[in-house]
Amino acid sequence: MNTLEKIAAFKQKEVEENKSLYPVKLLERTVYFETKPVSLRTYLSDKDKSGIIAEFKRKSPSIGNINLYAPVGATTLAYMQAGASALSVLTDKEFFGGKNADLTEARNYNYCPILRKDFVIDEYQVIEAKSIGADIILLIAALLSKEQVNKLAGLAISLGMEVLFEIHDENELDKLSPEITLAGINNRNLQTLQVDIENALRLAEKIPAGLVKIAESGISKPEQVGVLKQNGFKGFLIGGQFMKESLPGLACKKFIRQVNALHHVA
């Protein structure tokens, strides 16, 4: 069983338990359920913004512990003050050390778009994402069938949220729902956890016109962002590169400054 299969199996059990502990009717009563989500597509299409989606994560299966004690509120606020366009918050506990409360805390500190980074396999999780303050959910093509993508995306969009559809290879594009407007290309193979930064560039032209392209994983140098921008990418999801530092927000600020400096030179 590879890492993705392990995560999917665990997630199924977790979802069933949460359904009994926190029924949908309870989730629908949160203050966030009535709040209008913020559009990631709009933020990434703004030429005055950096396009950086700064991620908060404590650990990962590929790296292990990254930054177990960083405060969510202060770190995500520092990301925004550094010039990040949006936030990504891991809510998976078993594999990434996150929790739903992390996203809610980030929401309370920030007005920008927030992506709930988790392994969504059930409609319950879509409603849950809305209830904790998320604006965008992640749908991983390798984890879902075309029918599941359509169903989950349809529910998210009906709740006002956006969907980031993540692929790793060209074949997964067959599962794309016509309602989805954000396409993420993951440079990390979720089966092997190996990273190939060129993957996003190879698949860039395969993404249908009209979708906002986001590059995920393995981005560690400002020059890489420059090349990705030249190939039509609007968003750049970066987590480990910032979180491995004692002050992730400061690392993010330095990175964005360097990206901007390259842009001005170009």
C-alpha cells in the first residue's frame, strides 16, 4: 500500500467517526457557514499580488517533522503581511499534524482566501470545510473518480466555495469537472513522494484555457517562480520552504522580495 492509499483508508474511517460526533446540522450552524467565501481566482488574477499561496503545515510524510510549535495565528498573519496572496492550511492530523481548529484560527486572523489542504473523499468534508472557514477545497485527482470529482465540486460550488483540482499527470485531466476554474499541478508524486520540479512545466500546456494554473510542491527558489510565471502560472503553493525556518513569515517576506526583484529586472 503506497502513501496515498494509506491516507485514503485512514481518511474513510476518520470521516465516518466525525459524522457521528459532529452531524451536518451542527456544522451548518457555525458562523462561517453563512459567510461569503473569498475568491482565490480573483486574488491570483490580480497583477499587483505575488501569487504566493503560503502554507501552514507542521509535518509531512515525505519530510517528517517540519515545525511542530509555530503558532497558527501569528504565522499566517505574518504570511499575509509579507505579501502572500492566499493561505493553505493543513487540517489532516494523522499525517500532517494539523487540525480543523488551525484553519479556523487562521480565518480569524486573516481576510484573504484560505485553502483547506486535506484529502477530501466525502461530501461531509466539503460541508465541514465551509463550517470551519475555508474558501477553497482541494480535490486530488489521484484519489477520486470522475463521478466523485463532479459530485464534490458541485457541492462546494453550491456553497460558494472554489475548488482546486490537483493533478500529477496528464491522464488525470480526464476527471476534470467543467465547473472547476483552478488547476493545480503537483510536482510531488503522491504514490512515491518523489519531487520533480519540471512536472508543472511539462503539463502547463495541457491545462484547458480559462483555468487558473497553480504550481505545487518543490518550489524553493525565486527563479523557479519566474520561470513558472513565464509559462502561464498564476499561483505558487509553498509550504516546507517557509515552515522549516524558525520564523516562516520572515522567510516568506524575503522570498517574495526576491521574486519581485527578479520581476523588476525582467
